[in-house]
Amino acid sequence: MGLSDIQARVAQAVAAAGRALDDVQLIAVSKVQPNERVETVLTAGHALFGENYVQETQGKWPAWRERFPQARVHMIGPLQTNKAKLAVELFDAIHTLDRPSLARKLANLAQARGDCPKLFVQVNTGQEPQKAGVLPGDLTGFMADVRQMDLPVIGLMCIPPEGEDAGPHFTQLAAMAAQEGVPALSMGMSSDFEAAIAAGATHIRVGSAIFGAREYAAR
Ligand SMILES: *Cc1c(COP(=O)(O)O)cnc(C)c1O
């Protein structure tokens, strides 16, 4: 466990898949982790981080960005439309574009700012009723809509159902990205990032395997 162990495992998986190392970006998911753990990884020179909550990101990342100018932060959690304005100011990419109302909001913000974070469309590959994401059958229509809004969608993202083999979901997401003509694939977490790399992931989101288990404070 820890950053260098995970980097080594990523390199191994990339080589086993016959891919290039700079083809796969390791997103260190720092949500709710104690500051010292995150600062250790920042000090080691790691640049790319993932967060789930707009408020939490607003509280801790502006100061870190000043101290660690290499830092880039991606939003990987569900995004409420009323937090979109803050999100486009805080994040370099958003992995969770999942509905037309959010797309419209982001398009309006992009027009006002003349700039927009890179976007991934989240796909609910397991078709779970409680989970966010565009249903696979709706993806082509949704992609057409966001293209018309001129949004910078670079890829697809998925979170496979818990307790299921993630492999088929990764393969399915890769096939959908190819069909839609987008190059990036955000998939794979601590327990399955190697399978995701084998299936073509370009962005893996690894939290607990780098930082240790998350402890959610009772609030
Ligand atoms: C928390 C989270 C992760 C990281 O999970 P680990 O199992 O700790 O690696 C990855 N992706 C998303 C969307 C998450 O919310």
C-alpha cells in the first residue's frame, strides 16, 4: 500500500497490457483523508487528485494549489446543479456529467467563462436504479445533445455494481467510448484498477490503496 506501491502495480499492469505508461493517469482519490496523508503524496510530487465533494474541495484545495502548483483536481462525485458554478472554478475535470440539466448548466457557465473543465459522461453500466449515470441505451442521444452544446466531453466514466465482476463493465464502457468516438476512459478503483487498465482505462481512481482506509467522522 502507498503511492509508490500503487505506481509500481500500475506500471506492471500497463506493461502487461502492452500499453504506454503515459497512457494511464493515476488519480489519487483524497476525499475525507486526513491532511497529512494527502500532503505526503503531494510532497512526493504526485500531481493528480480526485475529490467527491465540492464543499470539502473548496475548504482544502485552494491552499494546497498555492503550495503545490503541480496539483490538478478532478471531480469524481455526483454534482448537484446548484454547485456547478463552484465546481467549474475548483476542478480541472468533471467525471460525473450524467443528465441534461447539468449539461445545460455547464454549457451556460462555459459560455460565460470562456472556459470549461474537461468532462466525462458517467454511464450507469449496471443499470442500477439508485446509481447516477446515463443508461447505456440513452448514451448516444445524450452525447449528441452535449456535442450540440459544444461541451468538451473527452470520455466516459463508470462505477460497476458492488460485488459484481467489474471486467464486463469495463469492456462495455470501452466499447461505448469507441462507438461514441471519445478517447478517455475513467474506470477502475483500488480493488480493480489492474482489470481496468487491461480493458483500456486512461484514468484510474485509486483512494484507499494509496492513502489507507477512509474514516468517516460521525457528524
Ligand atoms: C471514493 C471513490 C473512488 C476511490 O475508491 P477506493 O476504493 O478507495 O479506491 C473511486 N471512484 C469514485 C467515484 C469514488 O467515489
